[in-house]
Amino acid sequence: MAEDGEKSFWIRRWKLILNLVTLVALIIVVVAARHQIGETIRNLENVSGWALLLIIPVELLNYHAQARLYQRLFAIVGNRLSYKYLYRTSLELNFVNHVFPSGGLTGISYFTLRLRKGKEITSGKATLIHIMKIGLYVITFEVLLVFGVLSLAIMGRASNLVILVASSLSTLLLIGTAGFAYMIGSKQRINGFFLTVTRGLNRLIQVVRPHYPETINIERARGLFNDFHETYQTIKGNYHKLKAPFWYALLADVCEVLALYVVYIAFGKLVNIGAVILAYGIANVAGLISVMPGGVGVYEALMTAVLASTGVPAGVSLPVTIMYRVLNTLVQIPPGYYLYQRALQRGERPPAPPGTSHAA
């Protein structure tokens, strides 16, 4: 019994334990590279401020791509929403995902509540559109990952470790995407999976709310999943219209990597773009399990470790990564917070473009 209790403790705390291990690893990296880091910090006065400012137009283009991506996906399922509204919503969503560490689940919930408007934009439709965006990001990042590995190979930096890391990340992303597509492709599979999850959540909630055996209504959940499946079938039947969303997703991924690379340019370090692509992918996937807002600690540790494996010294990559994180936060979080608060106060309805109406 004691052994079972011990196993249960480790299972319940696995996320916290993993984060603590990663933070310890980050501390070790900092201590080991302290002389290089100190030299980099002493040379901060040589960092180009004008180059750092390039991160602003790069992020503006990133949100442009996100807004257009949402706009095109909603158009496929019969809803025409304004570009301005979706641009603002993208900023709000970034704020929510940074402040509430939940592997993106809080962001999905917020997006669903923000876009849900009766029969025009249902919860299932809004949820699937957001998940489709994430799926397109994953697919287009695979393209970037191949380009990155080729870039490293050309420069002689594609070691066995780098190839192993890149192939593992690629396989993980492909299996996850394919598995999800398989599940939502059948009404029976999607209902079986999500209803099992819903019942499990109700049992967990009942532990703290013993008088509420069905906090999440099963029938409502079933309706949501059916709607989710039907929206997927609509998009699947119009797959030829996914060309534009694909290119917008690729543009958004490129902008994310460029925002980091701009900081290297400001530091006067022209590192291999393939190393940045690989490190960015690993750090963001691992950051999903972080218990800290924005994956603080986990993100920096993994980014530094992966870059070190491609030949970029920790004394360079760690200060650059921290500078990137600080700048990105200053550029994105304040407007996202302002728009988030305003949206909560107003409860805005998603407007259609000028001269059009919401399609049912």
C-alpha cells in the first residue's frame, strides 16, 4: 500500500518534478558558462538597439498572418469575420497563453468563449478552428525543420545528436497530428474519446464537489463534440481551400523564428538559422508542460542546451534567449493585456467585414 501511495505521489507531481529538474539544469548551465555570460553582459553596450527594434515589425507581420489564417479558416465553414477583430483577438490570445500556463488549454477555452455567438459560431466550430490553426502551425513547422537540418548539414553542424533531436521532434509532431486527425475523423471515435475524458473530469471534480456528480453536462458535451466533428467534415470537404491558410501558417512560423534571430543579429552573432529553428521547436514543445507562466526556466534551459549541441556557446545563446524573451514580452503582453481587459468589459460580438453579414 505504501509503495502504491509513493507511485501515486510521483504520478501526480510529474510536471512539477520535471520543471524542477529543468530549472536545476539551467542553474548548472549558468554556473558552467558564467565567464562567457559575464563577458557577453559586459559587452551589452555594443548590442545594436536599431537591430533590436526590428522585432516590432516582425511581430506585427506575425499577427497579420494569424489574423488572416483565422479569417480564411472561418470563411471555409461559412463565417466572414473582420480582419481587425481577429488581429485583436490574436493579441488577447497570446496574453492568455503566456499568463495562464496550461499547455494552451486556457487559450482554447478563451478563444471559444470569445468567438462563440449562438448558431453562427458555435463552441465546436470555434474550438476546431483554433485547433486547425495549431495543426497548420505544426505541419508548416515540419517544413522549417527540414530546412533547418539541411542548413546545419551544409555547415557541418548536423551531428548524430542533432539529427536524433530533430527526427524525434518531427516524429512526435507528425504522430500527434495524425492521431488527432484520425480521432476527429469519426463521430463514434470522437464521442468515445471525449465523453470518456468528460466523465473522468466529472469524477475528479466530484472529489471537491461531492454533491455535483455531473459538473460538465454529458449531453451538452455530446452536442459540442458532434458539432466539432461536423465542422471538421466541412473543412475536410473543402481541403483545396486550405492552401492560403497553409501559407499564412508558414509565414507565422517564419516570423516566430525571425524574431529570435533578430536578437542574434543585434548581438552581432550570425549563427546558423537551422540551429535557431531546431532550438525554437524543442523549447516550445517542452514549454507546454511548464507550470511557470510562459514556460520561464524550461524554455531558456532547453533553448540553450539545443543551441550548444549545434555549436553555439551557452555564453552567447543564454543572454540572447533571455533578451528575446524580455523584448517579446514587452512588445506583445501590454497590448494583449489591454485588449483582453477591454474585451471582458465590453463582451464584444465578432463583427463581419464591411458590407457583409455573418453567414450561418
